[in-house]
Amino acid sequence: MNDASNMIERRATVLPRAAARGFRLAAAGALALSASACSSADSFNPLNIFGGEKYKTEIVPDVPADDLYNQGLARLQKKDYAAAAKKFADLDKQYPYSQWQRKGLMMTTFSQYQAGSYDDAIASAKRYIQLYPSSPDISYAYYLEAMSYYNQIPEISRDQDRAAKAAELFALILEKYPKSEYAEDARYKLQVARDQLAGKEMLVGRYYLNQHNYAAAINRFREVLAKYQTTRHTEEALMRLTEAYLALGITNEAQTAAAVLGHNFPDSVWYKDAYARLQSDGLEPHEDQGSWISKAFHKMGLG
């Protein structure tokens, strides 16, 4: 949004000239229509609407690039984003291999995003990235693509492919453009997207746990610890591992899960629950350094 605003401000002085030109064209057209109406008023036949002079085939010249750009900006200012996208897309079509194409494609992407046409915005952003990988606005193209996925993240029970793609792009922005003006927002939204992905794993894991399919449940909770340790679901995942391993009689892993939970989140309600479950079986939390759970947390610097 910042880039688009800057572009609008930079071109603001050109808008009055484009508008004036439009008014002159409109006035000339109105005079022509008026003269035509006067000359043919007496001969007009409603039953013969195709009579009279034949239409002339004319080649309409391309609109100057700066006029197209200003027309697009004018529609942006009116929040007519779909119409703005069409104007900017004309720059792409009429002025290929030019700076106008680059500007037009970026503004097309932004306009489509603002219009809520997220799939179109994704396609335009991908094309921009492919054509202009060294552009100073490349980080913004990635950001618009990421946000287009982010704004389509569905509720937790549905497929989370959009969340995965958003997370991938936000991570890319942080890796390749850590000093860009979009990095801070990308960091926050990456965490939201990762939390959504972890939540989906937890949902499926709980289902398997309720079905007493403990091995399948463990695989889901293990995925949370392997990929999404910094999300809010980590505490519950450790408690659910304690529960699942106890059900399978694998007490050393159950004790390790509870011990890691207590070490990293000593005040967690999930730790209290895990501790109580161990005690009911006459066990105490104890970390096995050879356990995958212990290794996973030490690898991340959380153990």
C-alpha cells in the first residue's frame, strides 16, 4: 500500500493535465454528436436504424503511456480498483519491454489485490517477479503475492495450502529482504500462518487420539514440534505426546515429553495435566537425552 501511495503522490501533478485533456475530448465529442443530431433529425427513421451512412473503419491510436497511467491512478483514487487494474493492464499490453510495462504490471497487481481479486493478483505478482527479478520493487511484489495467499487462509478444518504458501513467501521476504519496509509485517504474519498450520496438525492429531490411533496421533504432534515449535500449540502437543505414549506403554517418551514441557513452560496448564497423568501411573517427569523430543528442543535452543 505504501508503494502505491507513493506512486499516486509522484504522479499527482500529472492528473490535472490528463483530466483536462479528457474534458476537451469529451467536449469535442459532445459537439460532434450535437451537430450530427441536428443534421439528421428530419430524416431519422426508427424502423431503419442501420440506414444512412455506413460506419467507417478507423484505427484508433494507442493512448499515450502517461495518460493510461494517470487514468489508472484516477480510478485508484476513486477506489474503483477493478477499472484501475484494467487501465494499468493496458500499459502492459501496449508498451511491452519498457518502464511503463514494469510500472503498469506492479500497479495492476496492487489494484487486483485491493479489489479482492487475489488469484489474479497472485498471477500478476508471479509474472512481475519473473520479468523483473532485479527491480527495486521486487520485495513488494513478493509481499503482495504473500498477502493474496494470506487473505485466503480458510478456517482451521479446511485444507491449509494457502497458509503454507503464505508462510513460505513471508519467510522468503525475511530471508532475502530483511531490511525492507515489509519485513516487520511479514514476520508477524508468518507467525500467524505457522500457527494456523500447527493448529491443523493438532486438530488431526486430536482426532486420531480420540480414535485410539496413537501412532498416527504421535506423528501429527511430532510434526508440530519439528516445524512449529514457536507457535502456541507446542505446549499442548507435548501434553498430548505424554498422553499418547502412556497409552502405548512407552513410558520413557511420555516422561520426556512431560519433562520438556515442564522445563520450558513450568506454569502451563498443560504441564499440570501431563504431570497428573504421569502420577496416576506412578511416574514422574524425566528427560531422556536420547529421545527425539529432547533432541528436537535442544536443536532449537529451547531445551
